[in-house]
Amino acid sequence: MCHLPYCSGAACGVGSATFTILNFTGETEAKPAAMHDAKPKILIYSHDSFGLGHLRRCRAIAHSLVDSLPGASVLILSGSPIIGSFEFKTRVDFVRVPGVTKLRNGAYTSLSLPIDIEETMAIRASIIERTAEVFEPDIFIVDKEPTGLRGEVRQTLETLKDRGVHLVLGLRDVMDDPDDLREEWQRKQAHPALDDLYDEVWIFGLKEIFDPLEGVGVSPSVYDKTLYTGYLRSSPPKVGHSADDLPFGETPFILVTPGGGGDGVELVDWVLRAYEARTRPLFPALIMLGPFMDHNHQTQFMERAEQVRDVKVKRFTAQMEPLVEAAVGVVGMGGYNTFCEILSFNRPALLVPRVVPRQEQMIRALKAEEAGLLSVLPIDNYPDTDLMIKALSRLPRQPAPLSAGIPDLLEGLDTINRRVVGILRARAAAAPQTLAAG
């Protein structure tokens, strides 16, 4: 269901006979539904300095859009060093800009190239601007960073705004502690972009669970153009898995995933400690380390797991969905995509969220626990082995998250698809009028 204040159900619905635009006087005007451009183009920007979350979210949206719009093309701009490890559907492609990584002191540095960060950012900004110029998108979706990493998409936003491209900022359900996010956006001069450049803000969550804009200091006009989509549903595997594909055959297992893994060392160590010292029966565990975990830690964990009964460790897979679907419970850190997979496959979950450098995972985990969706074990208790053993023992018996009965929880992709259709119809209707005026 669309919650935009100026958008009716007909505006967003696929196959609607008309759509409705609310003009500045508050009056509605019916427009014809036909889209003159049967091959719309959508450009998505994801800065991807660290982790998997941004890439996987953008990929899910891109795949959903081409499934719902047979003529559409989606191009993803990404800095992820592992984007090539993922499969993309027909009519979805990507342009990889030079990678950067964030240091512990908060500064950025080039990921691979032995050049100054300012040179790297200049190259990235140039590629982004030129790609947008040649691709000529109808819609430009920017993930998380209102002006891009270190402002690298600001010029592209201004250029596309002048050309009439529909600009959308996409935000996950939780960004950070509101005080920290307010200071960050003020420092990055994000508020003028929110007010003057973006046509819409999409929040990939539910306001009833958490509102990432509350307390951040955005203007009323930003709220007026904000759409809370619901969470993004993960798709089940196209081909069903057999017992031979699963880590323990037909034996039920717990899946442990720290996402990208770069900050998941404590979680994996804590779980391994629990199995090494188990004082009660536990289901077998499959631990996915993540591609960004330090290689030395990966090696140590794999060696430890070889000495523990019913524990298997793997470094990385781009196809987490079959494992989440097959597991009797999931242990994670509370990243956005892991959370969406837990909801999508309705699996009991235990989250052990990080608290630095952002409060995002902790806020999401506590709000989800408050809503009856899962349980939380704060990282402050690490490495209390008994606590982890008890939590792992309880996990498969926890209520599944969808038993909480929260409406529209996983409507995110459907809402986005409907809204994109509404935007494209509005552009198609406006095009003849623009030509006539010219």
C-alpha cells in the first residue's frame, strides 16, 4: 500500500486506467494512463564503501523492477569490490567505480589504487556523471547518502534535476542514532539536497516500527514527499533444495551469519565458544563468515570448527536465501538484508547487533524485539558462554516473526513497483504537453 500523501492507489497501481496527480492547490487532475516510452530506464547509485547491505538492497530493487516492467532497464552504479560475484537478471547491469574503504578513524582511502583519495573521488564522480549523461534515466534512485559519498553525486543530481529526471532518495529503516545522523547530515549539507533536489524519499521500512527521519531536523516538505514502503521481501530459490545441497543433509541446523563479516569476529567467536563448551543439546550450526572478514580470523575459525562436532564454516556465498529458508533459526548481527531475509522466510532469529561505528543494528534489533519479531543478545555480554548456549538452545522454539501479525510488513518491493509505474505514467503524460509548449 502506498502512503505518499499526494499519491492515490490508482497512481501507483499497475494496470490502472488513470492516475492522479495532486497539484500545489490541492486539486486532483486525471491523466491518461498510457506510457509513451515502453522502455523506461532507471539508474541506481550505491556508494558501497564497506559490506554487502547496499549492493544487495539495490540488486533486489533492480530485479523486482525489471520483473514488473517488461521493457525497463536498470543500471546500478556501485563501488563494491565483489559486485561481480553476484548474478543479475536480464536488463539489469552495473558500472563499478573505483573502490574506497573506511578506516577506523572515519577517514576514507582508496581500496586498490595507490592514489590519493581526492583523485579517487574525482574519478568516481566523473564516471557517475558521464554514465548518467549517456544512460539518460527516467528515474535516478540514490541509496542512503543524499549527496553521495563525499558529495560525489551532487553535480549529477543537479544536472538531472535540470533535465526533469525524477530523483529519489532511498533510506533503510534505521540509519543511526538521530542525534548522530542530524550532525552528519548537517556536516554533509544534506538538508538542501533533501529540500530542493529530491522529488521523493523512500524509506524501506515501516514508520510504526521506526522512523529514521524523526529527530533529524528535516523540514515538513521532506515528510510531505516521503513514502514508507515496508520491508523488502527476499525471493525463495527458484529451484528447491535437496538434502544433498544442505550442510547437514536432512538434519535441521542453525544458520549463523555476520553479513559481510568485516565486523562479525566477536559474534562468530561467541557462537564457536558455545559449541566448544556446550552443556546442553544444540542443533548443528552452519557459520557463514562473510567476504570482508579478515583472512587470519577466517583461517582461525575454520580450524576451530574442524575440532567441533556439528559445526561447519564457509567463507562466502552470494546465495544466502536457500540457507535461510532451510534453517530452523538464524543468528545474525541485525543488518538490514539479514533482517529482511529473516522476515521473508519467517525464521526464528537471535540478533547480536554491533554498536560501533553506528547504532543502526542495535536500534533495529531492539525495535524488532519490542514488536515481537525476534530476540536480542547484546554484545556487551560477550563472551559469556552460558548466555549464548541458552540463547542458541531457545532459538528454534521461538515464535516465528510473522506470528506478530504486523500488516504490510513485507510490501516494500510491491510498493516501489507501483510507485515507479505512477512516476513513469506522470512523465509520459507530461511529455506531450512539454513538446507542445516548446
